[in-house]
Amino acid sequence: MKLTSGKLAGMKAVSDKRGVIAAAAMDQRGSLKKALAKEKGSDVSDKEIEEFKSIVTEVLTQHASAILLDPEWGLPASKKRQNNAGLLLAYEKTGYDNTRPGRIPDLLNEWSARRLKEAGADCVKVLIYYTPFDDKKINDEKHAWVERIGDECRGNDIPYFLEFVGYDEKGGDEKSVEYAKKKPQIVTQSMVEFTKDRYGVDVMKVEVPIDMKFVEGAKAFAGKGAAYTREEAKKLFLESAKVATKPFIYLSAGVSNAEFTESLELAAESGVKFAGVLCGRATWKDGIPIYAKQGAAAFEKWLRTEGVANIENVNARLKAATPWFSYYGVSAGA
């Protein structure tokens, strides 16, 4: 597979010299607003959300190859990037349509791939909730949606990062051992689908295919029954990875820093060729109450110590990551 000049430039802008994507994520919107308001005990203003994102961006891009932001509250933060860090911008609306089944996604009305590129994006990122086990009509709609964005990104010669997050189509508890047993199949089959050329996806942003809380003997093991042994978990990592014909990176999915780094260690142990991470809440979420209760200066101080320690913990596990170059036949200096 060959990359066009624009896509190649965008990919190199968000990765390190090795070709590994060591990116921070700060595109949370609805969930961030709720979390800040809960800790503050009152509504949170647009200015406060912009300030929170700006502090995270300024501090963490000193230790990241890029940052993922949203164009709703994140554009002021994008100007705070350090060390020439790359910029990914989110294109989807926060959440999903809850008036009908299937967690149907939608795009931001006033944005397009062209406009995101004009706003400074090196890459476009889109999130979709997806399970291969959902109704065919629902998934056909999602497939067409992903294809349209792929064509838009091709037309604007900008890399397309697709993030897919699984769920239980029957409404079951996604934190249960039952879902943990089903998760590897959901992740793997989703990767089988979206690695197809028809979608135009350049990088798949995927969930860790197992739930560390249910890996027997793991530090994160919650003691509520195991879904897999350590060896079974390693095998599931490999099974999901081998279906990919495009580079993929892992997302932290809101778990703790300790749990995410342990999952990256297990990925490395299994020999998975992942191309990096896009890690958000595992780095900065413990600072939410500090910002809400003590203000910006206290949050920045916390972030420069604890937040930086968190991102360095993740970065240390990226020694095992494989450059995305190999998927596209590109060398580091090309």
C-alpha cells in the first residue's frame, strides 16, 4: 500500500522519529463536562473546559508525539502545543443518538474534513460505537457512514484515524465477566471489517481486546471471576492483531494508568505489532477533582508531576511498539 504525500505528511506529523504514535487524547466533551461539574458542584463554563484542555495540552505535549482535540472546545488548546507535537481533530459529535437502537453516530454540523485541515489538523479522527453482532441494517448504516468519511479524507489528502468502541447490543453490562468473554471477538471482528481498503482508514484506534480486570493473575484482576488465563489473553491479543492490514494503536478507554500500562506490557509479551497509543483519561483524569476544587494552578502543578509520570509510564511501554512505516513500505527518512 502506498500513502499519498498529504497522508504521509500527516502521519509523520503525529508520530515520533521511530514511526510510533505516542499521542495524548483530550477530545472528551460530554463526559468531561459532567465529571468537572460533579466535582465542582455546579455548572462548568465553556471557558473552564477550554482552560482545562489548554493546560493538559501545554504540559503533556512536552512528552507526546501528538494530541487529539475537538474543534468545539479544543482549538484554543491546539495553540498551546509544545515540541512541534502533531494535531488530530475529532470530527464526530460527542456521544450517540439515543432515540433509537444501535448507538448511531453523527458528525459535527459545522465541520468537514476540509475545515478540520484548515483549522490545523494533521489527521482526522472519528469515533464509532460498533459491534459485529448488531442488526445488519444498523451496521450497514454505520459502514456507509465510515466509507463517506474515508472518501472525504481521501479527497482532502489527510490521514483518517477510525476509533471503534464495542458494546453489548443486548444492553448487557459491559463491565461484567460475560462481556469480557465476548470482547475479544467484538474487537477482532471489528478490526477485520475496518481494515478493508474500501473504508479508507489509515490507522485503526482500537480497544485492548481483553479486559485486564478478568485476566487470571494480573495485577488489575478484580477477583470477580476470570474470563481468561494469562496465556489465553496473550493468544487473544495475537488473534486480533493478525487480522490487521493497516496500522493500529491502542486506546486507554478510561481505565487507570496502572491497568492500561499492564495491558501494554501484556501486548508486548504476546508479540503484538501495535503502532502506538492514543491515551487520554489514563493520564489526566485523576486531576479532574483538583481542577474543579482547587483551580487551574493546582491542576497544572499536579499535571506536571503526576500527569507527566502517568504519560511517561505509558511511553516506557512503547519501546515494544512497531513503526507504522512497515505497513506502508515507508522508511523513517522518506
